[in-house]
Amino acid sequence: MTSSRSSAQLPQVVIENVSPSVDCGRYAAKRSLGDRLAVGADIYKDGHDLIGARVRYRKPGERGWQFQPMRFDFNPDRWLADIDLDCLGRWEVTVEAWPDFFATWVADLRKRLDAGQDVASELLEGAALLGRAEVASGARAVVTAAAQTLADAGRSVEERTACAFDAELAAALQGPLRRRSVARSKPTLEVVVDRERARFAAWYELFPRSQAPEPGRHGTFADVEKRLPALAELGFDVVYLPPIHPIGHTHRKGPNNARVCKPGDPGSPWAIGSEEGGHTAVHPELGSVGDFDHLVRAAADCGIEIALDFALQCSPDHPWTREHPEWFFQRPDGTLRYAENPPKKYEDIYPLNFWCENREDLWQACRDALLFWIDHGVKIFRVDNPHTKPLAFWEWCLRDVQARHPDTIFFAEAFTRPKRMYGLAKLGFSQSYTYFTWKNSWWELRELMDDLTDERVMEFYRPNFFANTPDILHEYLQRGGRPAFRARLLLAATLSPSYGIYSGFELCENVPVREGSEEYLDSEKYQIRHRDWDAPGNIKSDVARINRLRREMPALQQLGNLEFLESQTPEILWYRKRSDGDDLFVAVNLDPHEVREGLVSMPVEDLGVDVGAPYALRDLLTDEIYEWQGGQGFVRLDPAQRPGHVFRLEKAAGDSR
Amino acid sequence: MTSSRSSAQLPQVVIENVSPSVDCGRYAAKRSLGDRLAVGADIYKDGHDLIGARVRYRKPGERGWQFQPMRFDFNPDRWLADIDLDCLGRWEVTVEAWPDFFATWVADLRKRLDAGQDVASELLEGAALLGRAEVASGARAVVTAAAQTLADAGRSVEERTACAFDAELAAALQGPLRRRSVARSKPTLEVVVDRERARFAAWYELFPRSQAPEPGRHGTFADVEKRLPALAELGFDVVYLPPIHPIGHTHRKGPNNARVCKPGDPGSPWAIGSEEGGHTAVHPELGSVGDFDHLVRAAADCGIEIALDFALQCSPDHPWTREHPEWFFQRPDGTLRYAENPPKKYEDIYPLNFWCENREDLWQACRDALLFWIDHGVKIFRVDNPHTKPLAFWEWCLRDVQARHPDTIFFAEAFTRPKRMYGLAKLGFSQSYTYFTWKNSWWELRELMDDLTDERVMEFYRPNFFANTPDILHEYLQRGGRPAFRARLLLAATLSPSYGIYSGFELCENVPVREGSEEYLDSEKYQIRHRDWDAPGNIKSDVARINRLRREMPALQQLGNLEFLESQTPEILWYRKRSDGDDLFVAVNLDPHEVREGLVSMPVEDLGVDVGAPYALRDLLTDEIYEWQGGQGFVRLDPAQRPGHVFRLEKAAGDSR
């Protein structure tokens, strides 16, 4: 026996499996502002005593704890409570439970009285119980009086028992009777509450230097401003800009990633830094920091947020290479090491040595670059290749920034092994890229969505389905043409509450640099592109329509409400997005080349439709009405005409459901 | 930045989700002797370095740790290793991982050489890497020589690079190069290795006092001995005896739980203790402790183990009530409190106050009672109502006893809320009763088995399917008669590797004390029963057959190898028990009244049967051969004739599969 533990230290009530929890409480769970947090726990003890339980939680920045009583749900044998998440930041949550000796005594007394038993001894035990209770001073008088009444042999049994069931007494004895009988779950769990935009947004990526309306000129922030009304019209919430900093000239890459560049070639924006500055400077041809501030304000006026790229690497010309050579890797010959993925060499980029001797200075400088842009109104950062920087750095940096600015959103661009992508999300990234671009068949999409909607994964991982990126032009788009772009847009925008396109997608740009490559021909990464935004064949009306639907329909603003339904045609993906009486049913033809048709199942029993009665579905993409009957419907999708349907049950006149 | 943490303390390699783990490592996982333990972990780090990983484990009672290298499984992105569990007791397991800088350097060097790049700088970096390595003194010379060769500009590049790929060098650099680069998973996980009998056994429960062959006489241990050969013939592994201790006389219960007893009524064996002794004494009419020892030895000679009941409660006449009144609850009037479940009163039993002031003496006395019987050869205890005693007591007591005697098995008799039953199993009970007796329809059985074969639950919860108990004669048996007993026997013996029957089951005893009760009429709990073990209608041949099959067929010795297959007839339960090329297919007619028939599916594609070819199934219960063809078979079960089938694929002559 561990004789050093007194009885009081041994747990009488066990609290287990508290949710939400990520990796046993090692990481915070994620929620959005306004969510209702469901806290659950398995709680039990030996014997027959009733149990009391409550959530003990602390709001961000507050010193005091608040309490919320928990209720017992017999099936599935679990204790539950809801907390309204009404402010941003890092909430703390634990569960407390105790044997509810008073409630047990009252319940037993009732049973004894109902059975006509003598309760003289029980009344004395009740009095003793009250005598030992630690109650707030305000309630002390009620409890003391009750104890005296219960023990008073001079009074009638009726009077004494009535006192036991007194509502005022019950109120005074809510919660644990003695502090040392309270068990508390460990560790304290954390829940990070982000803005809704961390979960739900339509993104648009553009290179500012390509935004000049006239060919041949380097675009500017002012040119970007001029495009904002059109982007707002298309329904985008976030406009993300690749790095806007001065671009290095040493080993600058030419068009199509050529190893040598010609004079006037603009280089890659990810080769950050030159004599004109580094991560807190602006490439002079784009404008000034003041021009950028103007852009941020103009965007806000359109309801658009500007997101910046955060790429922690330097061109050989970055000021840090001179001011802090010790922040880089040095080769045995004393030169700084450029980036490599052997045998590939990236001589225009130097990686930072995050584990260098004075790493604290480096880490703070990186963090300060974020704070600089936050001061200039940027609250969303798309982080480039975070998996090549230390996990410990991100955990510290993101937490530090969000403690100062809890409305900051970090979007992880890591395409790597799943556990590492999950790891970055767990340690603080608000949302993440996924494998979506590479998942094009029905089984690939189902597998992807099964992974992403796993309840444990949803606690920390928020997907953002970019349908293309400057690095990824999938073969499906290359070969499928305009129908493929329309289908992928519909999938991205309805399967994930956050999605995005990189500019050119709406023009169905699909020419790769060479056969078998996912790189674009004449990629904007290395040169300025000029586009006609109204070019024939553009799918802007699709974009505008689906983005409007996303804002109107709550079903498209959540991730875990997805349910795949049976489709007899594998090329027709058929799924339901649930939303409390306003479900959507989406059909997408995954084949961009052929007409596909077939029966799909319809769970009429869930929808309040009379079995056998006809019902009408409105396609929210076209406003057409379809009449169906029974548990199956027929879908025919011609990719030349439409990518799919977004059906909503048409409500009968007078049907207020 | 947490400036108090040096770089060395910040983790570069992350180890997560180590398995097996119960409740984040709070409790031990369970395995059986001879099992191969699969240890898994998610391991990742930033950047491109390769990772090395190993299991670090310690056998029970050993001081030193052993290591087992882990291998990476790309899908599902997890690190794995197997450990052979070759001794009983509590094993400790952690996972270690580190950046494998040497392997990374070698792999990169190979790529550079293949690309024809200059590697002069890389050779110097390799030399520096070796210079920093902490290697065992035996390997020091090899590593030092290699470092010199790599750095030696006087030698040819060929000679220097050859040195990098030297097998002896690779062997010397296995494992982490530097101790401080090693991450270790926390907490250390525990795995309790029990005897195989904790997982796989056929139990038989009998009241010794009912074993006299002639009516009217109180049975003895010697009478039990005489029954052992017959029980061994039936194939039982464990014979469990209700309490064998002196029975109290105060408030002794009469037949059928009458509140008053007549002279000569034997009382309930669970009213433990009299002037003749308590938990370490033997009821005189059964014999002496020496007679008990003789029984234990005789049982062992038959291959049978004797299990005792461990019921921590006392009759009012138990010696402890006089020697230690402070171990009991006292009422305000100074009397000891009898057991109650208001409004029910159990005046023949006093509960123990496990949280009394000198609880340590009480806890040790309880533990010592176990040690007493262990000294008398008992290694299996069926623990009565453990959920009414403190969880902390069991955790301490079971751990203490198993530390001394790791071959001890504890069987929890708790019929309560699922989480509390799981809780008892987690804190140390080797196996547990279940709700099996109350699950009789196909969906109840499927739900029960889904719960019990959940991977997380199987880590700690081993079911023992008693088909009846002295407390539970289910309505299904009461109404279904002999066919019901045969079906329930077949289900219990094939669904769970541990199962049992309480004597009388083989005689199909099914008369309740009254309509609507699950209590037996003339229950042995309160009186002596005399039986004719060869009474007509007995199902002993069923028992003997299924127990022999259980010993012969590995498929019946595991729990998690169960798979329910499709049956078009809900009353016919159809399931597969997998076992590495020797699967069994079991059909049970759950309807004891009607003939049921229908098609069941057969996964021929898994079985190496040519599509379209006929195949033969042998019913191991009857040795009959059935010829099937294709993915479905027809089953017809007449409850008057047979409860079901246990099919095994008949192998063709010369088929060595």
C-alpha cells in the first residue's frame, strides 16, 4: 500500500475521456467564434452514491474560472455540458466531479419514506452530513437551520423530513459539499476559438505584378485595387498574394525556371530579399508600404481580406545574409549553403538555420516580421513550406502571435506525409492545404473526405481546398478542359467550407510546361502574365453563383455535415450536406468527357416527404425544378452543359418546415 | 519565447499516438503469454532528414532496458515493431526516435554522386558529422578512421566515398549519433502479460454443498473431487466455487430468499463469517482447509483449476465485526449498518467501510485473504460486486497481488453501467462478466460484439460469457427450453474465448422463482440442491463437443477475429472466426421454437476457392459434409434437432493450404 497517500488523495470519482481533446490534451482543439462547445466526460465511482459534475472553464485572458453544470446521458453513459464560445482566443477547460452525498441521502430518504420505513436514524445522519458541509457564507444559515431541524427529536417526523426536501436547502447545497471530495480531470484542455473565416471562406490567389491592365507593364498594388470590385462580385472573401518583398538578383531564375535569366526578368517572389530590404519591405515595382496599406483598406471596403505569404527563406541578397550570416548554414569552405533537395539545387535561395547558436534572435526576427504586417492590417498568413522549419518554432511563434492577436489566421502549405500535416495543424495552424488537387476519382474523393471528416481529425485540422495553385496544375485539368474546371470548382466549393482558386483557373488555363509535368507553362512564378479576364470560355458565372450559394446556405459552411449517398454510376458523385432542415444534395459528374447518367438514392424518410408522394427539387445552380418520387432519382449530367446539381428540397406552399 | 529552454530541450522529432495505450497510458494494456506485442507510433520531424526509431522496453523485474528497431510503414504512415512477450507480469514500453543524420548524409551523397556532382564539401561535412558522433567504445576506432579518410584530401575521391558506404561503418553508427538528439515518448506505457487462461478457458460453477451424490446430505470437498473426472470429460478448464467460508446465522435467509429461516437451513454462502471464522476459514460442513488443498491438487491432476469467490462483505457474525468494528459503518445509535439498497435491506450482510480511519489495516487484511488462498494453490478469483468497493482499493490490491504472483487471474462480477465495468477492467481485472445473458436477438448480439471487439476496448477488457449464473436465469432460457440452452451454449462458446455455465445449465434447468423473475426457483443460493447429472434431455454431449472444438481450433481461442457475415434470415446469426487459413463459419438459430432457413453469404474469394467451383464444408459439431458453390449457401436449422453449425472448409486431398 502506498501509505504516503492519505485517503483524501485517493480518487473516489474517476473522470476519463474528456472531450474535446487532441492527443490526450497535448494540443488545443479548434472552434469558431459563436460555436457551442460540447464538453463530454466518462464519470463513475464505486458504490451507489449519486454523482455531481460540472465543467470548469476559463475564458482567454481572464483570471477567474466559471462553472457549468453537467448532465448525465444514460445512453451513451456520458456526462455532457455546452459552453457558448463568445470570444476569440485560448479557452481552458477541465471537468470536476464529486460524490453527491446530499442528493443521495435525499433520494434514499424518499425511497424509505415511500416504503413506510422508520427514518429516525437517517434524519440524524442527514443532520451530520449538513454539519460537515462546506457551504458559501451566504448559504450557511439555511444549512445550519436545516441541520438543527433534522436532528431535533422534539419536532415531528413530518416537519423534520419536510426540511430535507426543502428547495432552498437543495439550492444552498448545489455543487460539492466538501472541497476535498472533488476530482478534477487532468490535464487542463485547451480550445482555440478562431474567427469564422478560419473555417469558412472563398480564397483567390493572384500575383500583383500580373495585374496591370495593359500588357508589358509591371503590376502594382494600385492595379490590384482596381480588380477588387470584380473579385468581390465573384464572391471571394480572401485575396492571397504571393510574397510582395524585394526579389533577389543573385542566381535569379528565368522564365519557366530557367537557370539563367535575362535582364528584365522579374524572378521568383519566393527568392525573398535584396539590397532594398527583406521580409518587412515591399518590392519597389509594386509600390510602397503606404500603397499596400491603401490596398488593405480598399479591400476591406469591398468585404475582402488581404492574405500574405510567409516564406521563411532568403535570397543570397537578403539583408540578413550580411547582418546575420550566423542565421544560415555554413559549408566547410565558409560559404553559406543554398537550398538543396539532392541532387536538385536551388541556388537563388538560402535556408535559415533555425537551430543556430543565437536561434532566439532569429526566431524573434521571424515573429517580428509577422507582427509588422499585422500592424499593417494583415491578419491572414499563408505559410510556405512550414514542414521544412522546426515544429517547435511554429508552436512558439503561432502561439505568441495569437496571444497578441487572436484574430490571426495561419494557413499551412505543407504537402507531405499525413502525420506531419496533422502535426502542423495540431501545434497551431488554423487551416491547411490538403491532397484535394490529386483526388479526382470517386473513391479518391471519398477516402479523402473520410479522412478529413474523422471526428478526431476535425478537432484540429481545417482543410482549405485549393483547386489549383501556381505549383499544381493537375493532369485532370490539363486533359479535361473547361468541364473539368467546372466540376473541380463545384467539388471544392461544396466539399470544404474553405476553398480557393489561383487566378487563371476561372479562365480554364491548362497548358503545362511539358507533358507529364504539373507546372504551368510560362508560370507566373518566374514571369509576368497578362490576361483577358473576360476571355471566352471563362467560368466566372459559375464562380459567382457557387460563392453566393455558399454564403446563403449554412450547409456549405461546415465540414462534418457531409454524407455520401449511393450512386449507381461511379462517375457521378452524390452527397448530402446536412443543415438542420435545410439539407443540400449535390451531384457532380467526375467525367469531364462523357455524359453520365444513373439512379441515385434519396433518403426521403429523413426529409418529411410522404412515402410515395412526389416532391420537387430545385437546382440552386440553375433554378430549374426537378420532380422526383420515392427513394431514388435519375440524374443525367452532360459535361458540355453542366458540371452537376446542387439540389434543395422545394417546400410546398404553406409548408413552414 | 521560453528562453529558459535550450535548443537541446526542444523536441526535433515528435513521437505521438504510441500503441498499445489505454487512456493515454494511465492504465496497462493486456496481453497473454506468448503473444507478439505490436508497438506502433506516429513519428515525424521537420525538414528532409531521415528518422531512426526503436522500442525501448523493460521486462518485469529486470533493471535494464532492451531495444528493438522500428520499421516505417508508408501506408498508414506509421512506425512499427514487434516484441515477443515471453514472461508474465508488467512490461514497460516507450518509443525512442532521432534524426538519422548519418543515413541522411549517405543517402544524399549517393544522389549527388549519381548526378555527377562535386562532393568535396559533402565529404568534409561527413567527416565532421562522424567527429561529433557518440559511439560505443568498441566502434570508436572504425568511426575515427572513417572520419580521417573522408577528410583526407590526399586520397582519391573514390577511396573517400567508398568509405562512406562501408557496411562496418554503417553498423557502428546504428542508433542515435548523439544522446541529446533522442526523443522519447511519454508516459512509459505498461503491458500486463497474463496466463493464456485469462483469455481462453471454459468455466463451470458449482456449489460444493450440492455435490453429495445422495439426497439430503451436505456436500463436501471430497464430493466435489468425485465430480472432477466427469467435468474434465466435459472439457472444462476452471471450476469456480461460490464462497466456501463459514456462513453467518444472524438474520440468515431461508429457501427462496425467505426473511426467516428454519433450523437446518444452510443460508447464503455470501453471508460470510461466523464464530468459526471469516474469509480465511472453511465452512466446517464442507471439510477442512486440508480437504480443500486435496481438492485443488486432485483438480490439477485432471487439468482443472479451482477458482474461488472473493466477496468482501461480512455476516453479522464474522470475526471482524468483533475484532474491528471500526472497519464497518456505524449508525448514529452506535450499531453497525447492514447492507441496503433503499428501500431493500440485507440484514444478513454488513458492508465494509473501505474509507474508515484505519483503512490501511482493512485493505491489507483483504489483500492477505487473497494471499492466504494463493498459498493454498488458488490462482483464479471471481470477485463479487467489485463496483461496490473503492476503485482505488482494487487498483492497489490487484497490482500488489500480481506483483507477487503474476499468474493470478481476477474475474470481475460487475453488472453495472458500461463505463464503470470498463473502469474496473482498466485498473486491473483480468476478465469481466458482460451483458451476454441479456443479449438474445441478432441485433443485440451484434451490438454487444461490436462493443467488445472495439480495438480500444480489447486492449483492456476480456469478456467471459457465462450463459447463466445463480442470479440470472434469462426469460429466453425459461421459455425456450432445451433448444434455447443449446443455442446459448453454442453462442457463448464460439463468440467469446472465455465462457462458462453454472451447474444445472447442462440439465436445462429453467424454472424461475416466479413469473417475471430471473431468479431460480429453489435457488442454490439459499438451499442445497440434489441433481441427477444424467437426467434425460441433458446437453452434456453438446458441452463436451464444443469444448473439444475450442481446444482444437485456434479460431475459437481469440476474441477480435470475429466477423459477422450477411444472413438473409435475421434469426440465423452467421459469423466467421478467422484464424490464419483455418477459419470457422458458425450459424446459430436464435429462434428456439421454429425451423429457420435461408441464404447466408460465404466470402469464397478469401478462401482460395475457385469462383464457381464447388467446395465442401464439414460441420465440426456432427462431422456431416455440406457441398456449397459460389458466394452464398443455404442453411436450414431445426431447433428440435440442432442449434447450429460450426463449419470448416474441407480441404481437398493433397491441398496443403
